[in-house]
Amino acid sequence: MRYHFSGIAGAGVNPLARLVRAWGHDVQGSDRGFDRGQQAERRQQLEAEGIRIVAQDGAAITPAIDCMIYSTAVEQDTPELVAARRHGVALVPRPALLAEIVNAAQPGIAISGTAGKSTITGMVAWCLRQLGQPATILGGAALVGDDGPFTPGPAGGLVVAEACESDGTLPGYQPAIGLIHNITRDHGEVDEVKAQFEHFAARSQRLLVNAACPVATALAAQHPRAVRYGTGDPADLPLEIVSIGPWRSQGVLGLPEGDINLDLPQPGAHTLDNAAAALAVIRCLGLDVSAAAAALREFPGVVRRFQVLGTTDTGITVVDDYAHNGDKIRAAVEAAQAGCDRLVAVFQPHGFGPAKFLRPELKTLLPSLLRPQDRFCYAGIHYAGGTVAKDISSADLVSDLPANLAAAHAPDHAAVLAWVADTAIPGDTVLLMGARDPALPGLAKALYGLL
């Protein structure tokens, strides 16, 4: 078949396009970022794999295209979507294709939840690789040191994929193994997304849930083949946290077959939660859990998930993290605080709508989370294009915080660099948090280079 992928540089669309190409189909794609001259390395990678890159003006959409896959972030009136409708090209949202691939796999594993999906998927991928098990991996972020967030396996074989609730497509999955790590306030209120997870749980042949999440455990109680893992009670696979830092985390995962010691090269209680989820998947597949846990001792981590870029000669450590909601910010900050006497944290909201949604929560969270000696800065809100109303700013968010909290705002990345340079002192950990903006990894590297 001949496919066109719209938004092909995006974290969700990119691996699917590459997988379809790896399975022998003809693939072309477009992205507004490529049209602007951005992400040249990603474009070169796609072209090297035999994918044609075309302008996102609709001219390349012809009746010869069998199917157009589009990101849910793409507006419905783009020239490409208009052209596809005019020519009668089949239109398939990116999440629908992902669900189709998972449902057809033997077996298909869908990792869901409002936090931790990318890391759990990465941990499962790492364990399968070390155990010599071929699989297709469709994650939201690459392992540190890998070329991308996906690994192509044999068509029709084992598939492990992230399943996100943000686009309303969770009910489309019918996985052999479905995992729900948590259901918290992220892309919407819990009550707004709960129904999706209920459908996802009911359509999963086997269900794994985090016992620490009461909403998820309620779904497990209704499933005949559910297994609960983690620190909550009751748990079929109980997790005991021994240490969350400073730079490694340790715990014990209880299995009916015997306890498994966990020793991860990343800090934080959430790291151990993620590892418990990954090992629950490995156990569900009937593989060697002890060998998988041993493999996790050398887990390289996932890009922008508490990724330590390095420590300077003056002892300043720079960490890059994808945190973009209350729970993720809490997890990243607490993990960083476990390894430093003073934290210098920067958070860039990932859109104007999300900033308004998070504003009340952050107003309460940050004063309770940050220590008196810590320093905090809101970066200017990320704008990805389109017609969104720019009716909130980082200055507005800072105004919500109490005067005794050492907080600032920086309107752009140059101002972030300047603020960190003026603020960081020897021994600090600098933590950069934010999502969606493709320039953030470069900003993190620039911070480390500057310091």
C-alpha cells in the first residue's frame, strides 16, 4: 500500500511511519516543522529509510495514495486533509492505526496511564532486548543511546506500544495484555477520562494495574484476569521501596515465585513503580523475571525522562525531564531533591490551554513541593502554531505563587539561559521540565554547556 503520514516528525506519528516502511509499504510524509527548516536530523533519518518527505501544502495528496495517517494535533482544515477528502483518500487518525497494529499482534501489549508510559515501555523494550526476544516497540521516547523510540519486529509478532488517553482512542484497543499504570489529572479531569479506561480494561484479555492507584484498582476488581502490582494494598505483586536516591533507586518486588531485588540506575519512587509495571509485563509473557530485573540494573533510561546530561567541574548537575503535569512535576522534583541540597528548576508549560488547565494545581503544588533553598522559574509558554488564544503567560503563573517562594519567569529560552547562569551555584542540580517543544533537548544541552 501507499501511505501518507501528516505530522511525520511528531513523536507519535514518526515511529508508525517508520514501522510501516520497514514492513515493506510505500511511505511519504510531511510536517510543518520540516517546512520551516526544523529537525533536519529527523528528516535525514526518514529519507535514509526510504521515506519521501513532501511539503505540507496538499500537492502531494493524490488519488494514488491509499491511506493518509494524520496526527490528532493537525487541524481538520489543513490543505492535506482537504485534498485527501477531495480525492477520496482513506483518512485514519494516528491512534487508530496504532490500535490496529496492537490488536493484530501475537501478542499485543498496550501500556496506558496518565504518567510513566514511555519509561515502562522503554523498560519492557530493554528487558526483551536483553532476553533476546524479538518485538516491535512503539514508544513515545527513545532509550538513551538509541536512534529512536521504536524497534521494528516481525509483522504479526509481539508488539509493545503506548496507548494514550489524550485523544479519546483507548476504547479502540483490544490487547492481549493491557496495563493501566495510573489514572490522574493530566489531559483532562479524572471523571472525563475514566470511561476510556473502563472500556480499555474490559477489552483487555489480561489486565495489569498499579495497586497504588485507587481508580485503576477499582477496574481490576471487575476483571477476571487482573493482576495488581506496586505499593498499594492489596497487591498481587507487592513493591517495597528501599531507597529513592540520590542517583539510584532500590526496592523489592514480591512474586509468588519469590522476591526480586530491584536496583535501578535512576532515582525516584516513580522509577521503582515503573520497573514493577515492566516486570509484571515480563512475567505475564512467561519470561524470566529474575533475568529481566538483572537487566534493569543497566537500564540506560529514556530520553528526557530524568535524563542526566552530566555534572560540571563545579559540581552542578543538569537533568532534562519531560514532566508537564502535576504528578510528573512532583515525581521529577522529588527525585532531583533526593540528590541535592538545592534545586534550580525550570518548567515550560506545553501550551496555552494546558497552562490554564494546570494553573490552579500548580498554584498549590509548587509551594508545598519546593524547599526554602530551592529556586524555580517558569519559562515562556510553548506555542506550536495554529489559532490558539494566547491569553495566559508565564508571568501570570508566577504571580500566583507566594512572595516568599524564590520564583521567576523567563519569556524565552535566551532568558532561561541567563536566569540559570545567574542563579546556579556549585553543588546545585538544575532540572529542566517541559513537553512538546522540540527545542527543549537543545536548551538542556545549552544549559549544561553554559555551566
